Amino acid sequence: MYREKPFTLFVKYALPQMIGLLLNSVYLIVDGMFIGNRLGRDAMAAAAVSVPVVEILIALALAVSVGASIIISSAFGAGDTRKANNAFNLSLLIALAGSASIAVLGNLYITQIAAGLGATADTMDEAVTYLWYIMTGSPFLILSFAFSSYARADNRPKLAMWALAIGSASNILLDYVFMYPLDMGIAGAALATALGPIFSVIILLPHFLRGKGMLRFAMPALSGKMAWTILLLGAPAFVMEFSIGIVTLFYNIAISRAGLGELGLAAYLTIGYIALIILTVFLGIAQGVQPLISYFHGTGEKRRSRELLSFLFKAVAVLGVAMSLAVAFLSRGFIRVFTPGDEELIAFTHEKAVVYFAGFVFAGGCILVITYFQSIQRAAPAFVLAVLRSVVLVPVLLFLFQRIWGAESLWAALSVVEFVTCAVAV
């Protein structure tokens, strides 16, 4: 498989992960569609408060599993299967311990978390209800993404795709059942979101239990050095995925402080769904080729790695332009699905979305460069770029834009962030 041309490798590795992540992201979007159509604007605002938590949970899963996958693929390239299996089992142990802690602590401090994420007095009760299901089901969400990363590293990218796709499909079905026939309200949407990853885990587990690949369950040799290396290499993946949630958090807070109210929050929820689709395409491509770049690093084939990277730059550039144009000319229909009767919200959301996504053509290149550095075990530049485009520039520019040009300028801040980060990456 590793001897194929860049386009063939793209089709075999990047496309399945991109499709799997896109379908998996659908469960958040479907929640928004059901909530908007069934429960209205205030419930959408409550769900918007909870979105950063889901993204942060996914980011934690990737921090552990992608860090381990880099070691696993490099070890496979060097012919060291024992090291690959130890990294796999040690990272899984970390993921299990971390997810259990999150489920317990998340429920203990759930009200404080909801308030910190921007819940208002009008949305607090529904936000807490939504968060309770997410926190309780967090171990399965984390394990579904972790096992997906391990399966890709074990040369099963299509299995990872199908697991994520079936988890998403089950969520869509359960959304309908819980919110319409059973009339469970926002609790039904949250419960469906919590149950979907369980199906993904069930599909992925037999691959490892039955020894269908080179990775097998075993008690790992406990190594602080390897654990630290896993987390260090996974840190850029954490920040890139976490950036979706942290950007949402920063924008929720900025919108609330700017006095845009439920209209602004509800509009940003739909904008966030569009952003999730676009960024998932770029992240899926990057995550899909990560095992290849790490494998080439393990074998010392730098030329093949750079050939692949050159092809990917062209691919994401074309996709970036196409998606920015689609937002400008085709997004009204997508927005209308969420709130078909609210013309004010539809017009407001479309107007802000065009500005918000104008600079997303640069996002794909940034994500590729970060993943490349990460995959060849150069964590420092990868981490710096990942932090720059999320934790550093976003809050700074949101503050400056609002202070200098007012509340309406908030929607342009992220386009500027993507441009600046891409310039630094180049």
C-alpha cells in the first residue's frame, strides 16, 4: 500500500478518514436541525453552549491516540512491532483513565461548566440537561475516536470510516425517535449524541480482540518517557481539534458581551456547523495521511513524504476555494434547514457567514503543515502553529476588532486569523 502514487494514497487513506469524520460530524448538525425545528431559538442557543465540550472531548481522544499512532506508524516503518504495540496499549490505558475522570468530574461541576461556556439565565436549564448526557457518555465518545486512530495506524482506514459512519447513522435515527415519537425535548437530542459513539466502539473492538492486524491488547510496559512522548506528539492534534471548540467558546463569549443575544448565538450555532464541515474536511485529509507520513519517516523516505505533501497542498487549495464560494452562494438553503420559519435569523446568519468564511481558503494549508511537522516527530513547530491559530490570535483579534470597529467586525476576525497563521506556517 505504501508504494502507491500520491493520488492513490490520498484515495486509500485520506478520503476514508475525511468521509468518516464528515459523517461523524453530522450527528452534531442533525442535533441542531432537530432542535431548531422542534424546540426553537432558545434551545439552539443552549445547544451552542454545549458544542465546545464535545469538541474538547474529541480533542482529548486525538491527543492520546494520534500521538500513539505516530509512534506506531514510525515503528512499523522501522520494523519494530513490539514498540508499536506497547505505544498502542499504553495510550489506551491513558485514554481509559482520562475518560473516566472526565465523566465523574464533569457531572460534579456541570452547572459551573455551563455558566463558564456562556449559558444565560434563559438557557441554563436546557444547557445543563444537554451537558449531563454528554459528560456521562464521554468515555465512549473518547474511545470511538481513539480506536479509529488505532485502526488507521493498523492499515484499516476503511474500518475506521465505517465505524464513524455507522455511529453517525445511529445518532440520526435516535434523534428522530427520541425527539418526535418519544417527545423527550433537548434531552432526547443529547441522549442520541451520547449513544452514537457506542456503536462505533462495538464495530472497532473486534479488529483488536481477534488480532486481525498487528496491534493487539496486552498489559503495556509502564513507561513515563513513552507516555510523555505520546502526549507531546499528540499535543498539536489536540490543539487543532480543540481549536474548533475553543473558537466557539471565544465567539460565544464575545457575542454575549457584544449584546447580540439569542439571535447572535443561534446564528453562530449554524455558522459553527458549517465551520465543522469545512474544518472536518481538512482535518480528515490530514489525519488520514498521518500514518503514511510517519511510516515514511520511519523508513527514511523523505522524498516520498514531500511528494505526498505537495499533492495535498494542491488538493486542499482547490477545496478551500470551492467551499468559500459555496458558503457565499449556496448556504442560505443549508441555514434554512435549521430555522425554516425564522427569516430574520436566516438573513442574519447568511450575511455573517460570508464574512466569517472568507479566509478559510488558508485553513487547509495550515492544518497540513501542522500535521506534517507532527508526523515526523517535530512537535515544537507543530504545537506553536496550532496554538497560534486558536488560543493566541482568536481572543486577541476578537477583543481588538470589537474595541476598534464594534460588534459587527467580530465576524471577520477568524478569516484574519487563518491568513496570519498561514503566512507564519509558510
